Amino acid sequence: MSVTMIRVGLIVSTLLYTIGAFAQSSISGTITNEDGEKLIGATVSIFNSYQGAVSNLEGFYQIDNIEEGKGIIQVYYMGYETISDTVELKSGTTTLDFKMTKKAFIADEFVVSATRSNDQTPMAETTLSKEQIEENNQGQDLPYVIRLTPSVVTTSDAGAGVGYTGVRIRGSDATRINVTINGIPLNDPESQGVWWVNMPDFASSINSMQIQRGVGTSTNGAGAFGGSINMQTNEQIPDPYGELNLSGGSYGTVRANVQFGTGTIGKGFSIDGRLSKIQSDGYIDRASSDLESYYFSAAHHGKKSSVRFITFGGHETTYQAWNGVPKRYLDTNRTFNPYDYHNEVDDYRQTHYQLLTNFELTKKWNATINFHYTKGGGYFEQYKGDEHNALLNKGSKEDLADYKLDPVITDKGDTITETNLIRQRWLDNDFYGAVFSFNYDANGKLKAVIGGAINQYIGKHFGKVIWSEYTSNGLNNHEYYRNDATKNDFNIYGKANYQAADGINIFADLQYRMVNYEYAGIDDNGADLRQVTNLDFWNPKLGMNMRLNSSNEVYLSGAMAHREPNRKDYINNSSKNQPSPEQLYDYELGYNYRSKKLGVNLNLFYMDYFNQLVVTGEYDDVGSAKRINVPNSYRAGVELIVGYKPVKRVEFNANITLSQNKIEAFTEFKDDWDTGGQNKIKHSNTDIAFSPNAISGQELKFWIFQSNGKEKRHDLSASLLGKYVGAQYIDNTQNDNRKLDAYYTNDLRFDYKIHQAIFNEVGVYASINNLFDQKYISNAWSYAFSSPGYDPTPDDPYVNSEGGDNYNMIGYFPNATRYFMVGLRIKL
């Protein structure tokens, strides 16, 4: 283990033993509603501490070992106005009863409650508030906003967090992470991925976000195989507001956004909106991004119903940096980009529409019925020929026949079969459906949800030749392939939290999901495509949460999940050898400790996979990995999360994940360039690709000036951030020639806020990212092969020798060295 990781471990270990001495004082009381009914499961917390409690079967709560003096007590129960009272905490036992008032308007939080974990759900999760999201949002893509959360690794093709970025949770990439916005699926139904570049600056419109690790609770859309990200957009804000954000920094990165809201108008009406523009040249040569986005919401909230219409969208034009940097260039030409054709871009527009409705049916039942429609369309453009992109095109032209073009006969009678050309590969898709939930809460032992969704996706894939040196029989925008796909997805689930006894909560969840996927047509290689797949899944979950006292809590859960293969898995395998769905058993065991100054979460997990789809070493013509089912694989580890507030103006947060991620056995198919065949190589007990055994994030925050309670004047804070990611293999063979080195980076951030009469807030923030100028790499692709009798390394800089007749090609995606960002935030 590296010296850096030892340092991180020593810091965390020290914190675990640093528990201050507290006066033996406590607060207790009863939580009731306006009618005097006891509220079970209300959350009571002490502001600016880790202490809290949940009301029991009698509506009673108690928090022990509190410090004497003034404190702010906060009480939360969904659907009721949050209470925030400043009280004098005295020695001995202080009795504080709270009467909660139902919100005048039905709450937006019901929209996402059906798919979220709460304080009593035995799941590993991290919930970020609007304030936490804002603090980490400097205009980079959303993966960079959550990069310090537990078990998360982020990547960036352009190197600086703008453009094509990715996120992995516990080693699982975006295709295995379920993502929803207001409970509505965001994952592309075919690829199952999430393209954050299509929704730039969306973090500015998020009110809260929950990241669940592991299977988590039942949700809508693609199955959660590594985790889930659940986002709720802006909720009702009673007062009018306006906000301007301007930021800029290294690599020509600039962001501008304006946000506004009317507040509540008349009898519950409100309008909110945002416009954003982001541009960046990227760290990698020519890896520029030109991004635009918007968000608009119009809502009406009544006492027993609400309706909100939302539309948001983005348009991205991103110069391609998909091929990475050869290993031999990393020291001398780290920002190298093999593409040089001026319009080698990805150009895509995506627009979302959501209609969210919420009804109080009775005092015990609440219903949400939401409708959605997403329209996406765009292309990526490629030059193929001998005048540009020489390193990739090898100085050769394209065969006319591959594009359904006839040979050209010249005036001299010569036959031309090859041409330089420019092609565009298009995707035009529609995704629509409905999501519903019926929520039961009688302020008693049982809280339950019956929910589900029905969605349809229609995707059109086609390619055009928009220019050709020899046009043959083709016309302008000659179409050379087309195939269409339809995917129907239905699920229904029931879940319940039952408080069996004081401090003991039982959680149960059962989901049925049905998937129908059909595609037909001709692919980009001219092959006929035709497939119909029908799948049925049952996904049960069961767990228990036991609160031993106000400081100690344990939980455990077991869950089963299934996931269908994605589009590439189907079309890259023959119809006689189609992949099987993946299956996962996820077991979690956790412990929480809370005190005034220290909060600790320790979570053990074991994720047991059957038929997991893994990379074999084969690639299609655009670099997408071909995957096969492996019978047995697993992820097992421990997550430790620590928060520590030693004194009033200092806060330290750290997390560390230590894990093993293994495939028990699989067969690699390795190309032989001499025979044209493939050699079979058996592997056992190898690391799963892109699954580091150690991940850690840290933040040390110091307030130089800090507002005192409700008297807001000005705040100045400085934060030192750290991220450690252990070594990870690029493929599943655990070959040291195909491995990314461990890295540890630090950012330094300053945030200054002034509160005064003219503006609600004026903020200035600045950050130095990668403070110590580390040269690190978070992502890569690889291709391994053997080449007896021929050494290809002099002919292609992407080729590296592995000894003997063994070689690989690797494209690395270096992250930016030290870079800067500064910004101005004005709130009205």
C-alpha cells in the first residue's frame, strides 16, 4: 500500500479515537401534529452537530450526551413544516415537546420519496442538500460535483471535467448505475448509459440528490447494479428570487447562468427558470466543448394537490477526444489528440418534459402520477480518408462498397473503388411514459408505497455520407445504414417500513419488472439486424434497522437485482449466442455512531454476481467493448465515513473504501495477427476492470469568518480537498502492462459570501484544482493481441510491447495538471 494511503488511514484511525468528553445531559420530548396525534418516525437533530434521534411508537425521542449552551433544534417529518428553534440546552434532562403543522401546500418531496431511502431504511446512501451541491458546482459536469462522495471515481475525456465525463460507484460504470430525475428514468434505455454532457449545468437546478451504493431501494428504469443517483429538481420557494453565476478559469473554461423564480403567486402558483452557457477548450488538444442548457418550471400547489410542469434540455457540441493518448506520448506530448479534421465533433440535443402531479387522497394516502417525454437527436461526424486523422485512418481511403456506393469509372476508363469521405452517425430517439406511486402513512407503525412505471423507447440509428471525393451513385446525405429499435419497460413494486418495536424498523421491498426489446435493420457494417427479446425479473429486498440509542445504530439488508444486456451486447453477439441477463445478490451490514463532534458510518458489503457481463478484449469499429457472461464474480469491501468537528470553525470529512473485486474464472480471446484467428487464454481470480481496491475522499474546511446563527453577515471559508484512487486494471486479465497507477490529488477552495440589504448574497469563490500538479490518469481503453514475426511498435505509437510476441494498444485519458477557477455569485 502506498505511503499516501497509509497517511490517509492514520488520519481516519486517529479520528475514530478522538471523541470529546461531553456533559451527561440530554433532551427528550414528544412529537405530535396539530390534532395531538403522535408522529412516529419524525427526525430530530441538533444543528451543526451529528446528533439526532427518530421518534418512536409513542412519538417520543431522546438525544443523550449533548453539550450545554445554546443550540438549534430541527424537527423534520415529510409533509409538515420543518421546525427550527434556538433553545438553551441545560445540564440534566431538558424536556422539549414539538407540535408540527402540516404544510399549507402539498410538498414536492412526495415526488421522489417513493424511490428514496430515509433515515430508517437499511441502505448505504449519501444525501446532498442544495447547499452542498452549490458548494461543489463550478460549472463542471455533474460527476465532478459528487466526486468526493464514498466509493466514487470520476473520469473526463477532455481532462478538466467539461465535456464527456463519467462516474463509477464501487467500480460499476454508468450503465450499472440507475439515475432518475424526480423519479423519472434518465439512463438511455438501449445503452443504459448516462451522457452528462447532454445536460450541462444541471446541478444548478437540483434541490437535493441521493446516491445509493449497492442495489438500493426499488426504482424506475435500468437496474441498479452498482448504485443509484436520485435527483430532485427545485422545489417550491415562497419568495421571489434571482441569481447570476459567472465563472471562468484555465483552458478557456467559462460559465454563465441566470436563475429566477416568482415565489408563490396568488393561490399557490409559481414559475422558476434557468439559462446556462458553458465553453471550454479542454486540457486535451482541440477537446473543446460548447454547451447550452435551460430549465423551466411552472407549478400550482394547493393544500391537497399539486401540479408542476418542467422542461429542461441541453445542446452540446464537443470535439472528439475519444481515442486517448499513446503511452509513449505521456511524458512529452501529454495533451495529444489524434483527430485533426476541423469538424470531428459530437453534436447532440436532448429535451425533457415532465408533468408531475401529487394528490392527497385521504389523511393516510397520497398519490403521485407523473408523465414524461424525452426527445433526443444528433450525430458524431468523422473524416475517413488519407488527408486527416492520419494516425487513425492509416493513410487509407474507404471502400465505396462499404457505403453502398458503386465503383466509379473515370473518363480514362479506370475503376475507382476507394474514396475520401465524411460521414455522420445519427441517433434520433423518443422516450416517454408514466411513473406512479401511492404512499401510505397513518402516522403509525407502517409506512408503505405501491409504485411503478410504464415506459416506451423508440430509437432510430442511421448513417449518412455528407461528402465524398467520388460520389458514385450517392446523393447528398447518402444513407448507408439504418436500424430501428423499440424497448418497452414495465415495473411495479411494493415497499414498506414497519416499526416493529421501539428502535426496530423492518424494511421489505418487492419489484416485478418486464422488458421487451426489438430491433431490426442494417447496421453500420452492412450486417442484417433482427432480434426480439422478452425478459421478466423479480427483485426482492429485505432489511432491518436497529437504533440502540440516540448515538448508536446498526442495520443490515439483503437484495436481489437483475439487469438486461444492453444494445451493444445484443448486436455484437450472434443471434445463436445471445448474452444472458445479469443477476446480483447484495448484502449490506452497517453501523452508525453520532455525537456532537463526531459522526461515523461503517458499512460492509458483499455483492455476488451471476452472469456478469465483462470485457473480453474484443472491440467493434468505434471502440465499444464486446462483453460475455462470466458465471461468478463478486465485490466485497468496507466503507468508512467519518465527520469530525473538533472546534466551532473547523470541520473534517473523510471516507475510505477498501474492497476486493474479483472474477472467479473466464476465458480471454486474444487476436493473433499472424494467423488471423484468436488464442484462448484462461484466467482465474482476476481483478474486475476499473475497480480499485482503495478509494478515499477528504475535506478539511475552515471558516475564517462565519455567520452567527440567524444573523447572516459574511462568511469566508477555505477547504482543502483530497481524492485517492488506488491502482486499477484496464481490462479483466490483471496484467500489469494494462494498469492505471494509483493517484492522490488535492484541490484548494475559497468561498466568500456577503449578506447585505441590496443583495441577499454576493459570493466570490476560487479554486486551485490539482494543487500539487500531479500527472495522473483516471481512464483508458486497451486492446491486447499477439503478433509473431512482426513488431508493430515502430508503425503505430498506440502499440506497446508486453514481451515476446505479445502487444497491446492503449489509449490513455490524462487529467489536467494544476488549473484554476474563479467565480461570482449574486443572489437577489
